[in-house]
Amino acid sequence: MAKTILLVLVIVACASVAVAQNDYKKWEFFGGYSHNRVDTGIGDDDPDIGDFIDEREGFHGFNASVTRNISRYIGLKGDVSGHYKSRTIPFGTIANAVDINSSFYNFLGGVQIKDNATEATFKPFAHALIGASHGRNRVNFNVFCIAIVPSPCPSNFTETDTGLAGALGGGIDIRATNRIDIRVIQVDYNPMHFNEQTLHNFRVGVGVVFH
């Protein structure tokens, strides 16, 4: 009898552990605001420090992702973000100017590490993502111009480029309800390779996570 009771207790304990291991959020959908400090590529020529102290410009945009959790702690993640900035630069006389509309998109995928337990409240996470980035600059010349040969009036143009990109970072989510978490912070190192050089960008975001 004692052996039978012991066997039953072992079976119950094993079943409880199995249930606990399977009791986690299987899917995660995130959407929110994102700010990217973009490396302009203009700065110190020192190869050791120049890339990290270049002048940076702030781009505003969005970040969204979907994660399929394959276990309580590991998930496969797809991530997309878009960032935008418009600038007007004086050109020649006071009445003339150049409008520059810039945008870039990240399309990334990789692994996320996080405690996805159903009852967890504070959920720090880390992820490592890799993929591609697409950049675009639209330049419009708002100038009054009389063409004098051989110097024609400047023409509007658009430049685009696509290159390797990544995101390495993490953040923290806080449970609001059974289906909703608040992402109070996410910080990523977001390098992008354009025009044969690597831009060392940093993005920061907040938003909402749905399960």
C-alpha cells in the first residue's frame, strides 16, 4: 500500500510539473512607438571611435513584432519597424530651400528569451535579430532658378538602398491583464549597412503586447 501511495504521489507530481511547463503564452503580438537615433556617418575618422561618436539625428516611427513561443523561455520572433524624418535646408537665397524626406524600414527575425509564464507579472526579455533594412531619401529643390548653360537648374531626385541590418537588445513588459502587457521600455542596438558603410543606430520604444 505504501509503495502504491508513493507511486501515485510521484505520478501527480510529474503531471503537475508537465502542466506548469506547458502553461505559458504561445503567441505574442507587439505594436508601439519607436524612436531611432540614426548615425549620419559624419564624424571622427578614427576607425576605433569615429563610428560611435558621429552626429546622430532623431527619427520617429513605429515598431511591430510577432513571436511564437516554442517553450516557456524561448520564442521565434519576426520584427518590422519604420522611421521617418523631414528636413528643410536653406539653399542659396533666403527664398530658396531643399526639402529632404528620409525613411528606412527594418525587416528582421531571430530569437527572443523571456519568461512567458501565464501568471508572470514582470517580464524582462532579450532578443537577437537579423535581416534587411531599406532606406530612402527624397530630395526636392524648392528654388527659383534661371538655367544658365552649362549649369542647369537642380532636379529633384530619390536615392534608395537596401542592406544587412540587425537588432540586439531587450526590455521589460509588465502584465496589465491576462491578455495585455505594457512594454514600458525596449532598447536596441540597430546597425544597418548602407553604401558600403555600417551605421550604428540605437532605437528606443514603448507599446502594448497582446497574447
